[in-house]
Amino acid sequence: MDKANNTAPMLEIESSRRDFIFTATKVVGALGVGALSWPLVAHMNPAADRNQLIPFPVDLTKIPEGAQLKLLIQGRTIFIRHRRGEEIKAAQDTNISDLRDPETDDQRLVPMPDGTLNRKFLVVVGHCTHFGYVPVGEQGLKHASGRYGGWYCPCHGANFDTSGRVRSAPAPRNLEVPFYRYASKTKIEILYRLKYHAYPKLLFPDCGIIAALCRD
């Protein structure tokens, strides 16, 4: 009986040792697989340069007063309008309580390096916030600027003022202001990210840029 009783604790110790060894082996194995897999997973993540914002420079001195520069950057239309004095005044004098998407004109402008605002130039994304169509806004063309002197979307009739703010249905929001900054008092940089196509264009980033200057 004494011998049997002495054997039982030994069996329990051996069983505990085996459980510990099996558990430790599994843990080490899992860590090893994770360590080997991490480089592959990290390699599949986007490269650091793909997350960088790429600046596209625009010389504002090339846009005459009353004219509008249209840019197409990666399929996204950008309007840069050199506003006349009366257009600026109309944008500044608007009562924002009357707007569907209230914003002052100054809130839609990016400060220059010295902190002041250049109210002559307005930069907006040229896609209606209803269905994404490109509104028209060439000065001097009949009905092109809509009822508020800014832009008119011929798709469903939305009107935008000289600050790019929506003034009539069905568009729910103002024209978006893109990411841009002033490199100097006369030059801006529109910021965008490179888009990489899937195979077979994997190595070719989409950098397509088209520009058109619309005059009176």
C-alpha cells in the first residue's frame, strides 16, 4: 500500500511535466510562426511613400481675373477661380443663416504663409455633392454660373454661389475644399496621394493630370 501511495504523486508530477512541455512547445511554435509571418504581412502593407501627400504646384499668376483653371487629378476635378471684386463681395455679404450648409467665405479659404487670406482665389472640388457630376461655371456663358454667379449643375439643377456653397436643392452640401497649401503668395500646392493599380498595372502609379484654362 505504501509503495502504491508513493507512486501516485510521481505519476502526477510526470503528467504535469508533460503538460508543461507540450504547452511550452505550442507557445514557442506559435511565436516562431508569428515571427516568420510578420515580414510577409509587413511586406503586404502599403509602402510608406504611398501614404505621402504629393504636391501639385499651381502658379496663380497664370490665371487672369475672372478666369477659372480646371484640373483633373486622378479623375477628380479641381476648380481654381480667380474671383472678381463683385464675386468676393457677394460671397462675403451672404447671410450664412440662409444657407443649406452654413459656412462663411473665409472658412473656405486656406491662409497664406503669413497667415492672411487671399480672397481672390477660390479652390474647390468640381463635383456636385448630389450625384458627383461636374457643374459648369464659366463666366460669360449664358446660365453657366447659375442664379448665384458661381456654378450650376445641369444634371438636377443645383446652384452654387461664388464661394462654392450650395444655394438650391438637390445638392445637400457645399462644394468640397480639397487639401492644398500656399507655397508662396502666388503659388499653391494641391495635395494628393498616388493611386496604384492592381495587376497588370501594379508598378504604374496613376499620376494623370489634365489642365484647362477657361476665360471669358
